[in-house]
Amino acid sequence: MESDFLVIGSGIAGLSYALRVAQLGSVVVVTKKRDIDTATNLAQGGIAAVLSKEDSYDLHEQDTLISGAGLCDLDVVRTVVREGPDRIRDLIDIGVQFVKDESDKNLSLGREGGHSRRRVAHAYDLTGREIERALLEKVKANTNIRLCENHSAVDLLIVERDNDGVKQRTCAGAYVLERAGQVVPYRAKVTTLCTGGSGKVYLYTSNPDIATGDGIAMAFRAGAKVANMEFVQFHPTCLFHPSAKNFLISEAVRGEGAILIHKDATRFMEKYDKRLELATRDTVARAIDKEMKERGVDCVYLDITARDAEFLKKRFPNIYTKCLEYGIDLTRQPIPVVPAAHYMCGGVLTDLWGRTSIEGLFALGETACTGLHGGNRLASNSLLEAVVFSERAYAYCEKNWSILSHIQLQDVDPWLAGRAVPLEEEILVNHNWDLIRRTMWNYVGIVRTTKRLELARQRMLDIATEIEQHYRDYFVTANMVELRNITWIALMIIYASLKRKESRGLHYILDFPDQDELYRCWEVFSKKEGGKNPWDIVSCAHAKKL
């Protein structure tokens, strides 16, 4: 398979980028499940941007910086905030139907935790689904784009190319596990990782099943730099019900007046932050975690019964209907909620154009660490980041297309299975999958300690040894690829968490409860060259001071 552009992932970042670069050349989009199986499709709240006269760029920038706990890249924040309104208009132009206000002239804007103004454009509580719908319609109608469903990227293709007389390691595509079970080289002049987040590394998550950190793991194994992997955002309010699976109760519910209470109706957020339920997600998630541990309860409750029932049914139709399926009428009773792993603020390190440290490789969306989120993502900034950086990556490719278009696709080695045999006992995968996720939840969760992190590291190294052996001994399967990737992601999170000896943003460690100015930097890691094992993964020589 050959193309000018290989895009791995079919969420908002991947599809937005694919549509733009299709003007330059041929595009192949690889997605490991169905085209709609993305975190974008599950996004409820919306996309934040300065869209009203009551708001300003300065206010949005300030809210983002405060949320990021001193670790945001100011240039990136300014760029994203100031280019944001144009990208919202782009989405509207391709057919995204955001909700209008009563005048039917302006967008109806929501407010979420950490935002000082209403600035969240939404499609009620189905914003992600609406954006995904509009993008997919355009992508499927574009004859320059080929969309490959149920195709899993296994590893990146790295070759040496001559750059003005200097040999340079360059990404030339990826090895892809096709639906039929064969691993095939997909060669491309430009490769872009848009594989989403890593929530499935934890036992409880709001993420879809596809969120196994594939892009980050592949890039890291190829030698790319990653940063800020210790900053995993836990959403404060996922539905707590034995039959519910990763269903999020949007932060917009709190934005419309919901309060957090215990079963006895006691409100508790005033003990933790003057912003109460509209504090940033790290604050609210830790408060809930502490309250649950102190009281020995399994959940807390989100109460919005003070609002008009008809308003709630119209504003949150999806949440209202889903809760009813589980016997919860949110217009009349509080919703049981718990925190769950939600968003990876770290990822593959990129510049202002989405370029990684490997030539020919871009990273967009949750796969990337652009510097926008710092130590904690501001609600609804993620979809904004995805569309802004998709446009910037396209702009770079357009400007340099005279050079990129003349890249010769080199011959690459076929995938070699060696003496591998079929994996007949899936329990080998399932057992380790469960063990990794439970270890991460219990030892590397919302509140951490050095002792638990050290225990987690040792256990994960033992698991990694076994998984790498399986990877060599058996034919590659989609489940094996995902298991291997979450192992690498888990190790990166653990190593990064041990490196940061302070509490900042989403990283809270009891041994070091305060912020330390020494650590107001990004912890940047790369694969250790010449290590005895493939999981000798970190070189802590790259710390970006802010």
C-alpha cells in the first residue's frame, strides 16, 4: 500500500487533517475498529473557543494557563486560542450543526469547570458524535481518501534517507495488520499519528475500548521523544452502575448548576475550592477520591434536580436517556458518579506544526504533547487543539509540498513472522490485560506514593518480559498489539511519575505534596539506545524548562 499521506486514526484530528491534505495528494486513513469507534464520537461537552462579546482571548488564555499548573507553553496557548474561532467556523462550513441560542443567530455556549466565561460550542450532549458525523460524510465523499476499517497499525516503518548529504532516520509509513490477518507495509511520504488516548491502561475509564495508546507506544519504540506522561486526567463524574460501561456524565452538567453531594445530601466541594463544582478537574477528582476514602463509600452523587425538568431533557438528551436505562431519572434524583481515567495530557512531543522528533512523522490530537494542556487539561480544549493543529500540520505540508512530494518511497523489508505460531489460548492476553489495568488503578491512580510507584514498576517490568516473549513467539493479533502497547504506556507513566518529585496539576504524590519550582519543567523521555531489553525505555536527559 502506497500513498502520499498515511493517517493512523479516524477521530476529529485524523479526519480533519485527512480532508485538508487530500488537496495535496493521496491519503490512506487506517483505523483499527469501525470508523466511528473513536473518543471523539463519545465527547459530550463541546469545543471551547472565544465566540462571544463577553469573552476575550486573554481570558481563555488565562483560564488555560491556570488549569495547566505552570506547565503550559505560552506560545502554543496563544496560537490555539487565537486560531480557535476560525476552526469552529470551518467545522460549521463542513456541516457540523452546533446548537444556536434563542435568536437562532448566535451559538448557544456552555460553561465548564475552569472556564471564567461561557465559551463551549456544543450539540447538546452529543457534540462529538455530531462532529464525527460531519467529518466522516466529507471523508467518504472524497475520492482522494481511502478509509481502511479494522486495520491495526503495529509499528512504524523507519528508514534512512539522505538529507543534504546527511543520513537521517525518517518515518516512511507503518506496518499494518489488515483485516485478513496479514501484516503489510503501508508506505507513505508523510505519516501522522492520530490514535487518541490511553485510558484503557486503567481499570476504570471513560474512554472507548480503542484507547490503548497505540500512537504514543509506536512513536516511542521508533525513538521519538515523549513528554508529560505522568499527567493523566481523571474525569470526576462517570456514571457509577454495575451495568454501565465507561459512560461519562459531562462536565457541562455541573456547568448548568449540578452540585456534588453524599447520599445524605451533604455538599462537600466548599471544603476544597472556592469555585466549588466548577473547579478544575484535578481538584474535583481528588476531592471526590478523598471523600469516598474517608467515608468508605463506593461513589458520590451529582444532583441537578433544582433545574427545570424540560430544560434538562433538552440540554442533555443523551445523558437523560442513558440514565433512564439504568433506572435513574436525573430530573428527580441524584446521579451516582465516580472518577475514571479520561485524558492523557502527555504524549508524543511536537512543535507548533505537529512535527515530532522523527522526520516525516506528525502527531495530532490526544496522541500529541503540544504544550497546550501543561499539567492539566482545561475542559473542552482538546477538540479545539485537535482542529487547530490539524490545520497547522496541513499548512506545513502545503508550504513544503514541493519538497515532500518528490520523496521517493524506498523499498522496505516485508513483515517477518519467523518461527511464530498461532496463539491458541487467549487467556495469555486477557490475564495480563487485567493485571496491568488493576495495577495501574491501584498503584498509579489519582493519588500516588513513591512506594506504590516502585511496586508498580517492578510488577510492570515482569509483565513486560512475558508480553515481549509472547510477541516474539506468536503470530501478531489485534489483541496482542494492544496489550503490548498498554504495557509500554504503563511503564512510561510510572517512570515519569517517579521522576517528578512534587505535586502539580494531575500528578499528586503524598511523599511530595507541594509544588517545587525546580520541577516547573516538562519531563521528556526517549527510548534508551543500546538497552539490553526493549523496555529499557527512559533517558531523562531532556527536561524542558518553562
